[in-house]
Amino acid sequence: MHLKSLSVRGFKSFASATTFEFEPGITAVVGPNGSGKSNVVDALSWVMGEQGVKTLRGGKMEDVIFAGTSGRPPLGRAQVTLTIDNADGALPIEYAEVTISRTLFRAGGSEYAINGNSCRLLDIQELLSDSGLGKEMHVIVGQGQLDKVLHATPEDRRGFIEEAAGILKHRRRKEKTLRKLDAMGANLARLTDLTGEIRRQLTPLGKQAAVARRAQSVQFDVRDARARLLADDIVTLSSAVARDEAAEAALKQRREAVEQQLQAGRTRQAELEQAAAAATPLLNAARDNWYQLVATRDQLKALGVLAAERQRHLGAPDAAPDPSRDPDRLAEQAARLRAEEGELELALEERRYGLETAMEIKEDAEAAVRSEEQRVREQLRATADRREGLARVAGKVASARSRVESAEAEIGRLHQSKAAGADRHSAAAQEFAALESEQASVAAGEAQLDADHELAADALAVLDAKISTLGAEQLAAEREHDSLTARRDALAVGLLRKDGSAHLLEARPDGVLASMATLLQVVPSHETAIAAALDAAAEGVAVADLAAAMRAVELVKKNDGGRVTLVVADAVARAFGDDAVVARRAAAEVAAGAVAGAVVGRSQVHAPEELSAALDALLAGVVLVPDLDAAQQLLALDAQLTAVTAQGDVITALFVKGGSATAPSLLELQAAVDETETALRAATLRGEQARFAVAGLRERRSELAAAEAAAKAERQKAKARQAAAAVQLGALGATLQSAAGESERHAQTMAVAQENLLREQAALQEIAARLATAQEAPAETEPSMEERDALAAAAVAARTVEMETRLQLRSTEESLTTVRNRAAALERAAATERTAREQAARRANRRLFQAKKAAAVSQATGHILVFVAESIQRAERVRDEAEEQRATREVELMAVRSVTVESEKELARLTDTVHKDELSRAAQRSRIEVLENKSIEELGLSVDHLLREYGPETLVPPSPAVSNDKWAALRMVVDDDGQEIREGTPYVREEQEKRLKQAERDLTALGKVNPLALEEFAALEERHQFLSSQLEDLKASRKDLLDIIKEVDQRVEEVFTAAYADTAAQFELVFGRLFPGGEGRLVLTDPENMLTTGIEIEARPAGKRIKRLSLLSGGERSLTAVALLVAIFKARPSPFYVMDEVEAALDDTNLGRLITLFQELQETSQLIIITHQKRTMDVADALYGVSMRGDGVSAVISQRMDRSDVP
């Protein structure tokens, strides 16, 4: 057995896939420091199951994954695969070649495999341990491993030999067996306790089982009696249902005959009603024709009257123009005012020049006043400086007087403090008495405080209920408010049309009023019709005049705002003329009165005053009708009118516009917005009312809560005052003593204060005398103020002159403005008057033409009325004949209906009888269904099984006897079907009822019965037997395990003894070869106990008497460790050994000795050596060179050595 290959990928510095091919013999791995040679050793240890992070020279296990360099990113996993040649069968597995692989992921997961099959780490360790490769890894001697051997404890050294001898596997199994024995001991104790506990439970449970057996017999009687009584009820009810079903057949036959008679009557009635329905349109047409003709006659009469009145009105002469408003005269007056305007402008310039001169004089006077005031202030400051000495003496007098007053005040304060001390003394005595009375009153008032607290808590609960109710109302109002707000916002979005109208309303240039939708108020239910009548104007924008309309169109074009419809308020009215609008509206009113449901369109719209005339013209001749038929009638009366239906259909004599409903117009949307806002205001009001009510109740609640808390606090305070009263009474004595001491201290302080007062009074008298002497000196003169006052008066006069000049300038400006405005007004009046006279001339010509037209209409109306009268007579005859035929059919129809009603009554009576019978049978079937459900739910028996086994015709078996014989069931006499053969008695309901009552009394007498006692007793008894047998099995198993451990110990002792003897002998030989003339041996720490004894090393190089390893030199210790390892290798050879720079610390002589040993080991084992020594490389059969590339990744090259010329 030997290592065949090692594949490394992503492990430490081997980022790329790298494979080492090994051959039997010595393989040397060489390379500079840091190139990754030792990573080969780590890879071998890791793939064979090494779990120690420090052994792998890392801080955590994921450090073995390639961490990345500046040129390559880090990898996500590390994988090492080791292939072993197992041709000699050293590994206990039926493969000539064994591949072990281990993969670690950076996320933390690990995978192990043997020959590509997933396995556990334990499987790999046990496979290798059978060939002497244990977890101690003594065959891999890494860097620092020699030092570890030297510093190992005696027990660790024993572990090296045990691993080489293959004992560690047995020791681990022994340890596992001991752990199982410990766990078995706990289970054994638990099982013993459990068996005893079950044994104690069997006796009382047996008694309960006996009661349960008696209860089973009684319950059998209860169940059997209930089942038989239930079966008897079902049979009785079923028989009654069968009898009722037989009586139902006769009633159904009679009902069928009445139904046939009723059907014949209904057929004749339908025929008559159909004939009446067919004749009704003819009658209605005759009536409508007559009504239309009468209405036409009335309309023609009204039209004739209107034409005559119009002719008279238009024939009246126009009023003469006012001579005082002559345009030429007004122009002359404007010219005179313009001349006066020029004179006022010259006067205005003179006033402005005078104002500038007055302002310069005022500024000079004010500058002189300021200069004089500055001089006066400087003189006053000099006088004040001379008086400063006198002021200092006066200050000292005031300071001395203040000190005297302070001393007097201090004496007064001390008097007051002394009096206050006496007051405190007396107050302490009074407080003592007050505390005693307070303690008594607190004890008496506790009951009242408890009552107040309960009342406050009850009132608080009632108020909380009211707040909850009002809160629900407020929430409902808020939800309605939110819903209406959302509807209003959605409708408002519909009003925001992205066209020229929206752009124009945003800009709002001069002359733009508002959108037509916001200016118009339509009577509800007529919005669609008015929008259709106004057409594009309904969605347009109102402007003041034509000039404003032109500016608006130019603005929309400039900004590319889209198309826009503009309604010119004054231009629309002028285009149609007042008379034409009045005539068309009058015609519309006449026609609307003749058509049912028709109204004049203008009467259903309200608009601002500035838009009223335009709306009159737009809706002139528009009539709102309910439907298309009414529109047709309207146009038949006057073809010049426009009919608009409620659905928005527009009908004229020239065109018809209509169809299905379209998107709502702006008028409809505006109306919906107004309606929603009204509802929103109502909901807001309700919500505000509820909120205010809740707020008031919450304030009241806060007051009640405060009162409740105050009552609770007062109750607690009363208890606290009682507890504190004793403490305060004890403190009063100390207060009295403190007051007496304070009075004595005040007396001493007052004596010191009297002395200070006398001293300060003497100092005050001395300083006061000095002040009197200084005040007797002559006073200095004050500066003169006369010149300053004169200059100030001159400044005031200059300001007055400036003010008067400014007022004259303002007056002249106002006169100029007035004259200019009057001249402009006269010029505008002259232009307006000329335009008005031109319009009056055109209006007179138009009135003359309209008067001739009205005369022609009046004359034609008279001729038409003659033909209309003849048509009315013919329509009356047709109408009377149709009404006579209808009356005849109604008489016959009433007779047929009378017969039909009688048949319906008879049929209803029969149907009611059948229905009642069906209800009765349904109730009986329901009772049967209830009994059937009861059988299933209470007894668990289907109906068929219940009637078959417990029906009235079956015999009643006797009650079963109570027996403790559990084998009684095997001795029963049964029939061919396995049913028990019992004797029985005939069924009698009264006997079964008595049996049921008696059984229920017996069951009550038994009291509480454990229905599970029988099963529990049997199960507990069976469990007791089972646990007893298990307990015996555990005891036998424990004895067997102890015997196995004893045998293992014997085997381990035998194997270790032999391995130790061989290793000790080899150590003496190897040590003698490495240290010529020296002596080394292995010593047992406890020779009497070969299972636990440790191993010590004694080493004495030639010429030295020391034996302790710590006293040897570094090279000597390394050779000693190598000697121990080589001794183990020779005593118990392993298939291969890996050594990492074990000869680094040796000199050339010792290196030669060690290489000789390597060559001896080569005969039985494979050696892989990491080295820097050239002599070691010389004896190698193959060389692997490891180097570190520039990107931080290890690279490998290999060379097989030719030993053909070596002797």
C-alpha cells in the first residue's frame, strides 16, 4: 500500500488544479520559503480527516480555501483528493485503489467521499485507523511536530505508539461502550422506578375496572331500551305518513280540474285584453289627433294675436334723439377742456420749482439748529464735570446713611426673628393638638373617601360607553366624508380637460370671465338636455367682448394650447337682436304649452347678469321635451323651434343629432360636483357635531378621571397622614428645643448689631458736615438757550412754508387730473353718441321690415283657422266611435274576470289544503329524520340496522351477566354467522320504558365511572409485564458489555505491551546510531498498569551524564524526537510517512545519519519529505519543485531521478 496521487484545487495557495503523482520510495518536495511546500503536508493531513485548525496553521477552517490575490479573486471552495494503492489489501475495503476526497465550501458546508460515494468523516478515520493511520497522524511529521513530540506528556507519547499499533480504534470503541453503559445505567434506574410506580397503580385501577364492568352491563340495558323505543317511534311515524299520502291523491285530482277551468277563463280574458290593447293605440291616436288639432288652433290664435301685437309695436315711431347730446357740441367742450389742461400744466411746473426752493431753505435752517444744540450740549457737559467732586461727597453721605439704615433694619429683623421663634414654640404645641385631631378625622373619613371613589369609577364607566357610541357615529361620518371627498375629487378631475379652455383659464387674460360650466346653474335632471342644446358653448369659456375673444385665441395659438370655444357675452345678444330673441322665446312658450311635459329651455338655466343676454340668444327657440315623440309633436307646431330630449337628442327641421349616451359634459360634471359638495358639507357638519360632542365628553371624562384619581389619592394620602402623624409628633419636641436655642442666639446677635449701629451713625454725622460746607460754595452759570430757540423757530417756519407749497402743488395736480378726465369723457361720449345714432337708423329700417312680416303672418293665420276647425269636427267623430267600442269590450271583460276570480279562490283553497297536508307530512318526516339522526349520533346505528335488530317485532334479549372471566367470550354459543344465540321476550313498550328508567337509576347509583378503566388496567398490566422483561434484558446486556470491555482491555494490554517492547528496543538501536556512544531508552511511568501507563524518554549523548530532554541542545532534542519517531516507524511500520523539514536543524554529520535511516525506512514504507537539504534531494527517487508565481499562486514541476548508475 502506498500513496498514488494527490489532487489539490483551491486549497491554500494552490488556486488551480494541481496533481502530485507519487511512486514507492522517497519523494522530495523542494522550493524556496513561502512557495507553498508545507501546504502539500497540510493537504494530506486535511484530506485524511484532520480537524485541528492550529495543526493546519490557520485561525478558522475556511482559511484553507484560496483567499485570492491582487490578480485572482477568492474561490468558494477547497477540494483535495487522495488516491491510495491498495493492491496488498492493507485497507479493509474490497478495492485495489481507494480514492478519498474532502471538499469545504466557504459557506461552511463540507463533503466527504470514498471512491466517489458520500460518507462521513468517521468512516474515513476508521478506514485509515485499521492500517495504523489514526487521528494523531504520527505518520505526518509537520513543521513543529518534533517540538510537539519533545514537549508531549507521557500519555501523549503512549498515544503515538497506540496509533501505530492500531489500538486507538479499540480504545475509542471502548470509550463509546462506556458512554453507552453510563446512559444505560440512567435508563436502568429510570426503568426500575417506572416498574415500581406501575406496580403501585395496578391495585386502585383494578377496583375501577370492576366498577366499569358493572357499568357496561347497565349501559347495555340503557342502550338496548333506548334503541327499541327509538325504533318503535320511527315505525309509528312512518305508518302515519303512509296514511296521509293516500288522502293527498283525491285533493290533487280536484285541484287539477279547477286548474283546467281557470286556464280556460284566463285564455278568454287574455283574448279580450289583447283586443282592448290593440284598440287602445287607435283610441289614443284619435284623442291625440283631436288634442293636437285643438292645441294647433289655440297656438294659431295666439300667433295671430302675437303678430297683431307685434305689428302694432313695430309700427310705433322711434324716440327722437336728445339735442343736448349732439356729438359736435360735445367735441367742442372737450377741446376747451384740453386748452385749460395746458394752462394747468404750466402752473404745475411753477409750483414744483417753488417746492424745491422751500425744501432747500428748510434743510439750511435745520442744519443751523443742530449745530446750536451741539454747542449747548458741550457747555452742559463741562458744568457737569465741575460738579462731579460735590457729587462724590454726596455719594459718601448716601452710602453712610445706607449703612445706618441697614444696621437699623438688621436690628429690626433680629427682633422679628426672636418673635418668630416664640411664635414657632407656641405653634409647635398647637400643631401637636392639631395632629391628634387630624388623625382622628382621617380615620373617620376613610369610609366617605371609599364611597366617593366608587361613585367616580361608575360615572367614568357610563361616560366611556357614551364616548364609544359617539365615536362610532363620528367614524361613520368621517368615512362618508372620505367617500364623498373621493367622488368630488374624481369628478373634479373630469372637469380638468386638457384643451385650450384649461390653458386659457390658467392664464386668465383680461376679459376672460370663467368657464360656462361654472357660470351656469341648471335645474336638476335637465343638465344633459341643456348641454346638448348649448353644444360646444356648454364646454366653452365666457369672455366679455369680441376683442377679448380675439386676444384669447391669439394666446392659445401662441402657446399651442389646443382648440377652444369662446362665448362673447355682448356679441351674442347683438347678433340676434332683442326683438328676435323675444319673438323666438314667445314661440317656444306657446309650443311648450301645447306639448305634454315640454318646458322652455331658458327657464331651466340661471346665469350671471353679464351672461344673461347671451344665454337668452343661445337658448332662444329651444324647448326641452321628454322623448322623441314629443319632439315630433313640437316641430309639427313650429318648424323653426329646436327640440331637445332628456337624453340629449337635438331635433330641428333641418337636422337631428342623437344616439346612445356619451361621456358626461362639463355641465353634468359641474352639477354632480355641486351635489357632491352639498352632501359633503352635510357629512362634514355631522362629523364636526359628533367630534365636538366627543371632545366635550372627553373633557368631562378627564374631569371624572381626575376626580377618581383625586379620590384614590386622597384615600392613599389619608393612610399616609396616619402613618406620618406619629413621626411628626416625635419631631415636635425637637422643634421646641430648637426654638429655645434660637432665641438665645438672637439675643447675642442683637448686642453686636447695636454696637455697629452706633459706629455708623458717628461716621454719617462727619461726612454730612463736609457736604454742607461744599454746598455753601457759589454755583456756576448755565449756558444761554435763546439763540437755540430762535434758530428752532426759524426751522419751524421753513417747514411750514414747505408744507404750504407742497399742498398747492398737490391741488394743482388734482385740478389737472380732473380736467384731463373730463376731456377724455366728453370725447368718448361724442364717439358713443355718433355710434348710437347710426344703430338707431339701422334699427328703424329693421323694425319696418319686421312690421310688414308680422302683418303677413296675421293675415295667413286667419285663413288657416278655418281649415283647422273642420279638421277638429272630423277628429271628434272618430274619437267618439272608438270610445263606444271600448266600453262594449270592457263589459264582457268584467264578466270573464269575475268567473276567473272565483276559480282562483277555489284553487287557492285546494292548494292551501294540499300545502297544509304537505307541511304536516314534512313535519312528520322531519321528526323521522331527527329520530334517524339520533340513532346515528347517540347509538351509532343506521336506520336499517336499527329496525332490523331493535324493531318492535324482534325479541328482547336478557341483560348480560357481569363476570371477571376474560375468556367468557370464547365460551358463548353462536350461530353460523358468529352471532350469540340468546333467549328473548316479546317487545312491550311500557316494559321497555320501565327498563330504561331502572337502568338509568342504576347507572346514577354507580356514580362517576372511569370508562377507560378496563382498557387502562389491561394496558397497564401488559406494560408492567413488558417493562419487567425489558428490565431483565437491560441487566443481561449490561453484563455482556462489561464482559466485552474486559476482553478489549486484555487485547489492548497485549497489543500495547508488544508494541512498547518493540518500540523500546528500536529506540535504543536508533538512538545509538544517531548518537554514537550515547544511550537512550523508554521508561514506563506506571509499569504495574499497562492500560494507562505513560512513557518517558531518557537520553544521554556520549560524554554527558544528563538524561532530561530539556537540558539537551536544540539539535540533540530534534535528533531524540526523530529517534522516537523512527523507532515507532520500525517497530510498527506504516505504508507511508510524510516529513516536513525534520532535518532543518541538523548539521552535516547528523544529517548523514538521518538520511541512512530514511533509506532503511524506504525498504518498507513510502517517504514524502519536504526539504531544503541537497543531500536529502540526492537520495530521493522523485523531485517536486514548488514555486510561487507573481500572482500569488503556487506552481509545481516534477522530475523523476535516474538511479540506474547508483550501486
